[in-house]
Amino acid sequence: MNRCLNDLSQFLRRDVVPLCLLIAALSFSLPVSAQKMLIPMDLKQNDHLKAYGIAFKALEKEVNVEWLLNYRGGSFMMNYSADIENDCLVRGVTALLLSASDVVKVYQTIAEENMEAILLEKAPRIAVYTPPDKKPWDDAVTMALEYAEIPYDKIFDLEVLQGRLADYDWLHLHHEDFTGQYGKFFSIYSQAPWYMQQQNDYETFARQMGFAKVSREKLAVVKMMKDYIAKGGFLFAMCGATDSFDIALAAQNTDICEAMYDGDPADPQSNSKLQYAQSLAFTGFRVEMNPYVYEFSDIDHPSNLIGRLKTPEEDYFTLFDFSAKYDPVPAMLTQNHVSTVKGFMGQTTGYKRSLIKDNIVIMGEDASILSAKYIHGNFGKGMFTFYGGHDPEDYAHAVGDPPTDLALHKNSPGYRLILNNILFPAAKKKPQKT
């Protein structure tokens, strides 16, 4: 883990303004009437989630935004703009006006504490990988983007296979099953019209693209996403899209799908043929070969059965405290107004600590059961984040449940972690052209 943290800490260092020089410059150059806007992200903020949308909109208007790590919950600061101030009023986002002397005090505080100012320069291009027929409330990230009023494109397998990932800085994976087992819903939903339609659609598309099985087509998609990361992209995934991604990579030379999924039996020796070197985050895991068990592997921890023994009131995970000056990447991804976050379930709820690769940074965990909830790593020139669970404000979301109304959860710490990831690529150092 230490090696990974050292690698990550180099990611943004050249983008951080030397605060001692900045403070000195401000003291002599800013007129007394100069103003900046501060969007506080501590408990004084009225709507944390829409605040991210304000920061994103400022970037779209080519207004640089400073992300003040660990300062008042990870606040945003920018030059005063009447348009942005009006946007805050309309969206119910708390914003404060700062004088030149106020700004100097902010920088002095940051210089003296475990804080840092990170410059965000450009609004990232966002893609959500999701089937065309999915509803917005089926996915927490889509709901967060919609509520925060952050624009995004929807893409799916065709666009991925056509090479469209290069058009985007940030890719979110919907709760997709990349193993070709349709979420392992067979025992419960095999006769449901939506399930049968999905299987028919996936099989038809796979054949059209020249693949004999859906599992092979999904593997091709996963490989292109892995290549996207290697070339500098940022990938964020939640719930079953996280472990099924790695399982597909590790199982690429064997068949883990039973006949009801792909027409022929699975290889009974599959677990001995897994290639963990191909996966991004997990190693040493065993695939659940029983097609009637709603579980991909033993990566998921706590499992669905164990998880339901915990009540929502008892289920929490804790965010790690990272050095904002020396570990700015995990510090950005964990910015919050609280350090303890409500747990929530999903097909994949969390990750067994013993099956996480050594180079992966664990950013949030339930230490009492050795379960990681929120992890991050780098691969090639890019990075990825996995977040266990389905919906941070719907403890045990089920198929057909009504959508979460984020207006009732506008200060959600769990949703803030999602939105941290969306803003993160704005600070990414662009490669120099040669």
C-alpha cells in the first residue's frame, strides 16, 4: 500500500501552488475590494451534492476552481462571479464572499495544517456505461449526476467496441455483470419478462459483433476498458460492476458460466485456472460456481446473507485520513464533512481485505469485520476506484424499488464520495506533447 501511495502522491504535486509564495503574492497584489467565493463543504453547507454541480459549472465556464482539501470539509474557492453566485442562490447552495484579507487567512490556515489547495482546471468529459433501457434510478451515480446537474453521455457495448472511450476523461460502470451470467438472477427472475428480454438482447448483440457467447463479448468490453485506464483514463465502478470486472479478466481462459447462461456447462476446474495477474484489484479469490447462488465470488464481504444480519443502524464504515500535501489523490477522493459513513448493501457490498492486492489503497473500511468498502488503485497511466454497495441512501435496494429522492439526502456523505470521483479528473495533469 505504501508504494501505491507514493506513486499516487506524485500525480498532482506539480499542480499544487506553493502556498508560501502564493500568500506573499496575495498580501502585496490583491486590492482590498477583491473578492473570491467560498463554497463551504462542512456542516454549514445547505446542499453538499448540488455544490459539486456548482464547481463543475464554474469549470465549464472556464473559471478555475481551487479544491481546498481538508479545509472545512473539502471546500471550493473561485474568483467571484455574479452568474455563479446566482446559480448558488437558485440551487440552494451555501456560498460565502471572501475579501483579499480573508483569502490570505485561508491560505495561511492551509499552509499550517494537514490541508492543500488543488487547482481544478477543466470540466471532465463524463460517460456512464449503462444499457439503453435502464432507468436513471437504477444507478446511484446517474442519480447523483442528475441531481447535481452535471452533464454526461450514456454509452454501452457498441460504443466501447467502436473505440469511443477515448472521447472521455471519466467512465462510470453501471451495475453490470461482466461475467456473462446476467447478474446471477436466474433462480429468482428467470421467468420475468425483463430478464428474458435482456438475455435475448445480449445474445443477439454478441452474435452481431461476432462473439459466440455473451461472456466473450463482455470480456472484450472489459479489456477495452482496462486499456482505457492504461492509457490515462479514470474508471469508477460500484456494486457488482467492481468484482465482476476483475473476475472476467481472471477467468478469460476458462468457462465459469453454466448452461442456462451460455448454452454449455461450465468448466468444473475453473477456480484452478483463474489468472489473478490479469485483474486490477483482487487476487486469490474463488468464483461461486453454483448458478443458483446470487453471488459472484468470495470477494464480496460481507456477503448478502451476512450483511442482512446487520441492521442499518449498526452498519457503518470509516474513511481513512490521508495527508493532503503528500497524498493528494486519496485525500481528494475521501473529502467529506464526516469521517464515518452509513453502510449500504448491494450485490457486492464490500471487499474481503485478504483478497485485495497489496498495491491497492484502501480508503474506507469496516475494520470490525476486515471488510473494505472504498478502494483505489492505478494501472498504467490511469486510475480506478471501486465502491461497494448499490445506493448510499437505500440500505438494501431491490429490483423494482422506487427511486431515491436525493432532495431528501442533499447532505449525504455516501453520495459525496461518488461526486469526489467525478471532480477528480479535473485536476489530472495532462501529458506533455512530444
